[in-house]
Amino acid sequence: MAEIETTEDALLNGRIRIRQPARGYRANVDTLLLAAAIETKDGARLMEAGSGVGAGLLSIAIRNENVTLVGVERDQNIASISRENVAANAMMHRIEIVTGDALDRTLQLGVFDGVYVNPPFEDGGEGRAPAESRRYAHVSDVSLDTWIAALADRLTGGAALTMIHRAAKMPEILAALDGRLGGAEVIPIRPREGEPAARVLVRARKGSRAPFRLCPELVLHDASGAQYAPETEAILRGEALISFD
């Protein structure tokens, strides 16, 4: 296994500590926003598709000691680092890391009470080509329809698929949800007040017949753009959650 240069970082105001690549895919604001939006009911078994170094898994696990999680990560090096992070944060009894492709339907994982994903935002040929070390996390070799179809099959009845994505991808997301998951709820995420949404948090449920619902927005930065808005700062410090209600 090739050696990866890493950094040691604290997240959620020091509540968790992780090791992650110095270059390439790293836990970021999207990671923490998605984790803050996940339901954590007692007894729930949750899955993260493409779990990276485990930052999202750990961010959820510390909120409720009665939740167990499975992270599926196809990069062997990153999965190995993730296991180290789980052990370093004393979560081995509640978080399992599976090396494999979350979209592989032959992967025997069972069904879950919730699945969440921060998928690659770009299709092949979109945008600028990223460095090779970042490519798998930024460029998807399959469509959003394929992502959603495969992950919907991992859900038990009534369970939710939650994702964060570019706002511009909403038409594709809704088309992929149609006929598979219902009751779609969307939280627009604006960089600053008055600016168009750059990201969306989307949640939909297996078996739901509820109508589409556009939820109150989240604004990341203050008017100057120099610092986070108080609500966002609280989320990133682990002091607040994101609600679709």
C-alpha cells in the first residue's frame, strides 16, 4: 500500500480528530453540512456511500450512542485511514468500514434505516480535469440516476436517502428520484444572502407519497463573505443541526 502524506485535523470544535490526505480529497464544509442533516433515531443503522476518511461517520456517531454506521469506500488507502480514524476516536464498536463500491449491487450489506452520500459533483467531461489524486472524489463515472437507483435499493421502507449536491443538478436529481423515492425535501444553500444557491441538501423517502417541499434556506457566510454566518458557524462547531422541518 502506497504511503500517503497526511495531516492531523480537529473537527466539530475538537470533538473528533482525523488523519486525512494532505492533498486530494479532504473532509470539508459539505461533509459536515451533510452529516448535520442526517436523522439519528435510536437503534438506526445508517450507511454512507463513499465515506472517505470517516469524518461524516464520526460526526454522526458522536450525536447518538444508539446509532450504528457502515461506511463504504472503494479506495483501499482511504478506507485504511478511515479505519484508523474510527479506532482513534474509540468508535470501532459502532462504525464499520467496508472496502468496496457502494453502487455494486453484489456487495452484501443488507438494508439500512438511512443512507447518505456526498457524490462526485461532475460527470466526465464537465469542468476542469482535477488532479489524479482528487479525480475519484470529484468526477463520477456513472450518472446521478445510477447513484440514486443503487442507493434506493439499500433502504428499508420509510427510510431516507440524503445527499448534498450542486444546485444546478436539481433537475437530474428529481428525475432520478421519480418512481423510486418520494416526499423530496430540498434545502437551498446560498454562499451569501441574495446570491443564488450553489448547493442543495436533498432528502427523499422510500415509499413516501408526500409532495415535494422546498425548505428554508441556509446561508453560509455573512454579507462580507469573510466569515461564516452564526447559524452555519454553530453547525460547523457541532453545536447545531440542520432540520428539514
